[in-house]
Amino acid sequence: MKYHITTYGCQMNTADSQRLASEMEKLGLHATPVAEDADVIVLNTCVVRQGPEDKAVSRLLSLKPLKQKNPDVVFGVMGCMVGVREPKALREKFPFVDTFLPPSDPSALVQLLQARGVQAETGREDYWLERDATETRYALQDADFILPAHERGQLVSAHVPIIFGCNHVCTFCIIPYRRGTERSRSIGEIAAHVRSLVAQGVQEVTLLGQIVDRYGYDVPDGPRLPQLLRAIHDIDGLQRIRFLTSHPNYMNDELLDTVAELPKVMEHIEVPIQAGDDEVLKRMKRGYTVDAYRLLIEKIRARIPNVSIATDIIVGFPGETEKQFQGTYDILQELKLDVAHVAMYSPRPNTASASRFPDDVSPEEKERRRQAIDDLQAEVVGEINKRYLNQTVEVLVEEKNKQRWKGRTRTNKLVFFQDDTREWKGQLAHVKINWTGPWSMIGEVM
């Protein structure tokens, strides 16, 4: 039997799809890139904005004839479009879908397939990982997190969820309604997940959470992110650790000092500001001011040498005036951050902003503001990256792309280089940069 998964949205959805694929392969299914060839088809959905939701619905409807032609094909919908509550409306709208899976939980599909006679296979030969032609093979156990076959021994970097859900309830955000309240995984469970990944060739992990620096806050006297980073840091064979996304209110001194101290934790922080105006931030219910964010960036740069910083921006939030947008533009111009992920506001059902505030910024104006931020960032990042000219940087090589090796620096800068003398995938290369642009750099291996 074959399965196919289409994934929309964030890194958490990517991790959820990987876990689902792992469960499918434990049942003996094999991946296919072509949905029409699959016996099990799953769409892992995103509803953070209207665009990804529309894409998922369109794709689902386009696949409906497959079900009509072959009723035995199993259709599943997973993720934030389903949410954590009974999806009655979806069942009525899409009666041809066999099962609806909440975020991060593949159990309903596993149970459905088992009820149809598909049984888990144990001791399968391809649970062995050929690490090297001269090395003894590593035997993966059923309890391990087993990557899909096409990624086993091939994946250099992987995402590891450490906390599910969110308690913060920003007025624009649908995540708490669709992914539920915060639930932290134990350090032992996360460490076992990471050890399994490293055994299968993964060199770098990114720890994920909707607010990742709230890890452990839901557990009385529980560990926090700094303690988790120290535990993961001690895993043999792991080269790099990243984490995202943080919230300004929980980016404390202990966490910053831990990042600065541990060599495996990369000097890259993702901490969204969302808007550069205090009144807009108040309507968003973010819980900080522009000045507080400015001071946080100063603190991060003081405590972590050579750090790179990424942020998120929403343009066109209800009531955002031209002057308030200019505040966002000005703070980005002042702080000169390495990355700004820009999104146009999209009202989401059940959120406070959708019910309280009219969506009064036109689509055309939202697009103009988005483009203005993108243009500014291209200029800012272009100048930042020029500092790397003639410097030698450490690059973790991810893959070969159009005859050039591709990888990332510790500060998450994309680097390309050419070298045909050896296999670089999964290796750390020292690359001297001889060209820079706003989105990537090129160099030669030393």
C-alpha cells in the first residue's frame, strides 16, 4: 500500500506530517509523491491565514473524483482546519473524507487502517539504517521515532515539537482555538526523539513551539527551555540546535545566557514584534511596547555576540493608520534585523480581532505595505550580509542544488559553494564568502 501527504503551513505542520508518515511506514505503507497513486491520501492543513486554507480546500475538492472512482481510497484531513474539537461542520461539508485528524495526532488514521486489516509490521529490514559501508548497521527499535524511508539517512536537519498549543490568545491568532492549550513534552521524551533522529543521520534539530520559550510553563515546577537545551546539548552526534518561535515577554536572561554558553545552540533568535506601534500592539494583545522590544533587541545583541535576529510583522491590522504603519517601518529601519517575515492581516473565525474590529485596511493597501517592508528588508539585509565578505564561516551542508552545495551558517544565512572533490552533505564546511546578496551568499570551501 502507498500513502501520500500534502502539507500546508508552518514548521509544526511539517513535523506533524513527518510523524504521520512515520506511523504509516510502521504499518508497512510506502510513500508516493503522486496523490493519484496512493491508497491513503492526507492533507495537513493550515488556517492561520485565508490563503493556505483556500489552497487546502481547493486541493481536497480536486481529489474528490478519486474517491468516487475508487471508494477504497482512504482520505484524511489533518491539522488546524480540523482543530481539537469535533469537526462536525467539516464532516457535513466533506462527506467523502474518511477521517479528520487533529493537529499532531495521527492516531485516528492509524486506528482506521488497523480496523481495515492493516497491521503494524515489526522487525522490518528497512528499520535498519546503513550508516556507512564500513560501519555496523544501527538497529532502530519500534519505540524510536523512525523517519520515513526517503528521509532516513538523508535528512540533515529536522524539526522537533517540544510544546503543543498556546495559552497567549493574541487577538489575531487562531492557533489557541485550533491547537488547544499548552502541553509540554517531557525532557526524556524529547531527548529520545532527538537521539533517534541523530541515529538516522540528522545533524541539526530545531525545537518548535507556538511560543517556544514558554516550554514547561504548563507544568508546576517544571523544567524550562534553558534546562531542555542543556539536556539536548549533551546528545552525542548532534551538531546544531535551534529553536523557534519566541515571544518577547518570555525571552529572559537565563535563556539568553544559555544560548551564549552552549556551543551547539546557534546564535539565531526568532522573536516577533508584529507591529511598531503601541496602540496596534495593545489591540493585538501582545503585552509589550515598542520600547520594550527595542530594549530586548539591545539585550540579545549584548549577551550573544554576532547574533542574528528574525522577526514577524503583520501589516494592515484593523485600524492601522498610515502613521502607525510608518512606526513599523521605522523600527525595522532602526533595528536592522536579519529577517522579517511579513504577512498581510487576514481575519480568522473565532478570534477577538475578527469579532471586535472591522477589517478596514484595503487589500491593495495591505499589499503596498507588505511590499514596502520587503523592499526595506532587502536593503537592510543586503548591508548586513556585506559584512561577511572575505570572512570564513561554518556551514552545515544540507544538499546539492544545481551543481552547488547548499547550507546554512550558525546565524542561519544561506550559503552556496562548489566543490566536486568530496561528498559534503551532512558535513560542516568552512567557506570563505566572496559574494553576498540579501537572501544568500556564495563562497569557496577552505
